[in-house]
Amino acid sequence: MAPSIRTEDGRTRQVCDNGNTRCLSDEVGTAADPEVDDETEIPEITIEDVAIFAPATPVLDAEPAGVGIVGMPVNFVVPATTHTVAGELFDIPLHVRFSPTSYDFDYGDGSTGHTTTGGNTWPALGQAQFTATPTSHAYGTRGTYTTSVDVHYAASIDLGGGFFDIPGTLTLTTAGATTEVLELHTALVENTCIEDPTGPGC
């Protein structure tokens, strides 16, 4: 039996011999039609089926260089991009496209965040260090924190007649990024640390 795709309107699209897709005709019915008996059911292509084509696990970066200051933003960046790969499923050639749609941040201090962007570096944004961004987080106390992000991807496939969306999302979790958060203290001194290496703060 040929594989099929369940569309949002409840119809099933079946793979034709030429690699294109078409809606099932009335004589076969729709996937939800009670007149379709069990012997005519055909397998659907699901998000689980196409997971084997998933992009590599995204990398999470923290700036500045994995070090933060209490009360000041640490900027987190997940450079996830749209990923398309060719392959075969059920012996049918196809292209699978994954597009990142949302990001769930776990900042490691009990705080979480949800965004529709993976963020960008301060230089790329034209901003100074410690500027707040949609993906930044300010820690309230010093310590070492491990941040991770769940990246949610929407999937679509092309069997030769254009891309069709697959219901559901695929979630990939980044490896943890460790940030050492320090306290910043200032002191009024007479000489610089070069002039007096044993002075306060040196």
C-alpha cells in the first residue's frame, strides 16, 4: 500500500505511482469516512516517521564567553535554522523540511522562558555587552548555572508535488551551556593594578 498524509481538513493524500500526490477519490473515501473498511487503510506519514531525517541537535551559546554578572543579562543564542534533507520513506523518495518554530529555555535557576526566536549575538544585533535581548536572562545570585533549550520544529514533506505539512512538532534539546555568574564590586583605589598588583580588586 502507498503511504499517505493526513491533512488538516481530515482528508488523506495518497502517493501516486509517479511520485506526485492526490486527494483520495470518493470511491476510496477520506481517512475519516466510515465506509472505508480496514483492508483499504493505508499508513499515514507522521512526525515520528520523519524524525529519522531530523537536523543535528542545536548548539547553545552563552555570551559573554560563559561568564555572567549578578543582575546583568547573559545572552543565550541557539543558531537553529531550517533544514531540508532528501531520502526515502516506505521506499518512496522524498524531501523533508524542518523549520524551528519556538524555543523553551531552562535557565538553570528555576526560571524558564518561551520565545519564537533562537536569538542573536550582541555584535550581530549591534548592541553592547550586557544589553537585554529576547533570549537573555539575568541571574540574581552568584553561582554556576546550566542552561538548556528545547527547540520545537515543524515538519513538511515533498513527495514530488510540493511540500505538505505534517501534524505535530519534533523537539530537540540542546546540550547544557554552563555559565559562571560572578558578583561585581567596585573600589576606589589610588593606583591601577599594574602600578600596585596587590591593591584592592587586583
